[in-house]
Amino acid sequence: MYKKIILVLCLLAMPANAAQADLTISTVNAYHYSGDKNGFAWFNLTNYVDVEVKNTGSGDAGSFAVRLSVNDDLLGEQAVTLAAGESRILVFNWTPVGKDEQDKGTTITYSLSAEADPYNKVDEADESNNKMTVTETVKYNGYMADEPLHTFSHGILRGGIYFTTGDGIYMGLYKPGDSQTVHYNIDMPSASSVKLARLNVYHTWCKNCDPYPEMKIEITNSTGTYTLMPLVTYNDRPGSFSNFNLPWGNYVFDLTPYITDRGSYTVKVINTGTGRHNFCIAAPGLMVLYEDNSMPLIEYWLAEGADVLMGGRRSDSGSYIANEESINNATFAGGIDLKNVNRAVLGIISPWGGAAWAQGMGSSLYFNDRLIGTDVYQGYNANYEESIGAVKFSIGPNPWQAQVGANLTDVTGYLRTGNNIVGQGDNGDNMMPSNAFLVMTLKAAPTSTPKVISSSVPEAQNVEKTPGFEAILSFAALLAVLILHRHVTKKERM
């Protein structure tokens, strides 16, 4: 009798089937923008990984960890609690590092593994279903700001800067031999002399290129016509993810030996490729730095390059790059005595800037991390003539044809004592920052003269320097001097 009672009590004391949690991972998905979770993750930008964890059991799960690893390296952990039947999406930040495809970078496929309750804190009905592993392919997106402009010249002189596109227009050079002829009228004081002259040929839509456009120019001055190859080339492109993965860039030619005075000059840009090699160019921009002892003393920084941008989360690009990821920078290095500055003028050039394709898209201008203007570019669809301080811009004269965005801004109130930085931001405009100039008018000569920089090749840009160009340039310069001497001698004999 007592044995039966004890057995019944023991049976009553035994628990029925206890409710247990059952944790599973149902989703692991990497993406760059929450509005396009089926899109790619991009190298060198902040991406996101969604990890969805579920409790499919009948019991609640107290606090437990969810771990995410990339190629077996821990990326991060988050703590979570889940009631029976509940699920939650945890978001992890991920910034994979990769190289630009122009620098021989390639896509990389990663293994992403998520695990719920790796420390076995939760008693589960099934401990074998807590992991999920997927593969994610990451690509390089060239629409982000990844090619900072290079300061190629910095110094002090009495004079100014003149930038013009002459009568140039946007034009297709659709087959080898095609050309565009541009006339420039250099408008600077009569007593001035040219210190530096550089022609910027801005290109896009290069098809059948291997891998970039091939071109030369012919410049005609009062002594003759001279053929030149690029001094330095800057190139950029969106990347293999894009249906429009075509090169954009800026080819720079040194015209200093051939532009020595004010007046008229003619430049012909020629497609020198072979086969079906073709590309388009915006109006080529000519920058002239000149000296004139009657003018105020200036300190100048001159930067150039090429950085194709498309921010504004544009869906047609397939990249959804954010505004803050599309800000091209140029740094004007060196210390400044702010008390010795009368005025500071910033000049920027961005081909195809100033004509956004949809409402709400545009551009932003920053100086030393401060927003100083939006949609400031002029010259794409209207003539732009402006002078501020010692800098003059002349874009046009053909409305809607130059396709070069330009702006001059007084930044005196935004200067800092060293390493001033200009940022050209794309909010969906789709432009290519290519030039930036900072020119300060000084009250007096500085006590310490800055080291004059005059270089052609930046240390960090996707550039190519034309082999042997220095020898060609030296020979051409010598030839120009000899011809000029002969021309003068001949006049004296007449």
C-alpha cells in the first residue's frame, strides 16, 4: 500500500514535457543601403548585415548572444532575448577593404556565418540548428569619392589666375582622326608674363578603349603649330557592377612654353586611337597663372585630378551612394598667418556639374568641413564670367554646350591656420571634380616663404605620366625659342 502511494507521489513530482526554446538563424544578408537590400556591399564603405534570429520553440529564451563572423573572423556580437515564437533582425556594420579595379582590384566573395547562443546559455529543444552560413560578393564602387585632387603647384607671386574654356563645346570624337578646335583669348594685364599654363581635356564615354582614351593636341601661337602629348592623365570609372562602366578623366597638357603672353591661341584636340576607338570631351579648360609686379602679392595652391561621383542615393546608378560618401577633397597644405590675409578666393571646376537630372538632386560645396553652398556650379547651361580678387573665370560662350561646372567663392571667413580643405559633394548631380584653386591676397610678404611646389605627378591618384614627355617638352621648348629668335632676327634685317 505504502509503495503504491510513494510511486504515485513520485510520478506526480516528475515534470511534464517542459516548454523549451529553439533558436534558429533564418537570414544573413549583406547590403549597402536599406532601400536596396538586394544590392551589393561595397569595398571601403560602411555596409550592413541583417541577421534574423527566431525562437521557434514553445519556451522563452532569456538573454543570449548572436555572433557574426566573416571568413571565420569575428565581426561582432549582440545580446538578445526572444519569447516563444518571436523573431528579431539584428544589424551589424561591415566595412570590407578592397582595391579599385583600376588598381588591379577584383571582386571578393566572403563567407558570412551567424550563430545563435554560441555559449549555450539557453536550454533548447534542438541545439544543432543554431548556425547559418552564406556567401556574399563585394565589389568596388567608383562613384564614391576615391580620387582626391592633387596639389601640383603652390607658391607666392604678384599676379593672378585666369581660367577659360574659350569657345570649346561638348563634342564626340567618334573615330580616330576626329578633332575639336578651340580658340582661347588670354585676358590678362598687358605687362604680365605667364608663369604656368595647363590645358585640361575632360573626357567621358570612352568606348572601345584599352583602357583609356588616346589623344594629342596641336597648339598654334604666333610662331607656329606644335604637337603635344599629355603631361599627366587622371582617370576614373564606376566599376564592373555598372552598365555604364566607361572611363572618365582629365588629360593635362603643359602649354607654358607656348603661351607666353596675352592674346589668341588655338588648340586642336585629336583622337589618336585605332579601330573603333571613340570618346567625348567637355570644353577643354585652360588655366593660366601669370605674374604682374603692379598687382597685389598672392599665395596660391593649384590642384587637379578626376573623380567621377554619383551620390544622392540614385537608383539608376545601381549603387545608392550617399551624399556624404561622394565628397571629393583637395587639401591645400601649409601654415597660414590669418592676420596677413586680405582675401581668400576658392575656385572649383567640375565638368558635368550643375545640371542634375531630377528635382532634389544637386551638389554641395564644403570648406574646412563647413557647408558653404549648394548647387553652386555655373557654366554647364549658361555663360559664366566672374572675377573675385586675383582670379577670373570665363566659361562659355555657348550656353548648354561647354558642360563644365565652375564657381568662384570668397572663403576669407572660413580659412584656418593650416591644411585648408575643399570638398565638392555630389547629391545626385553626377559630376567629375577636376580642379581646385585657393588664392589668398596677402597684406605683406610672409616672414617665412613657403616651399614652392611644381610637380606633375601626384603620389596618390590613378594617373599615368607620358613616358619621355620631359625630353619632348624640352626639345619643343628649345625649338620654339630658336624659331622665335630666327623670326626676330629676320625682322631686324628687314
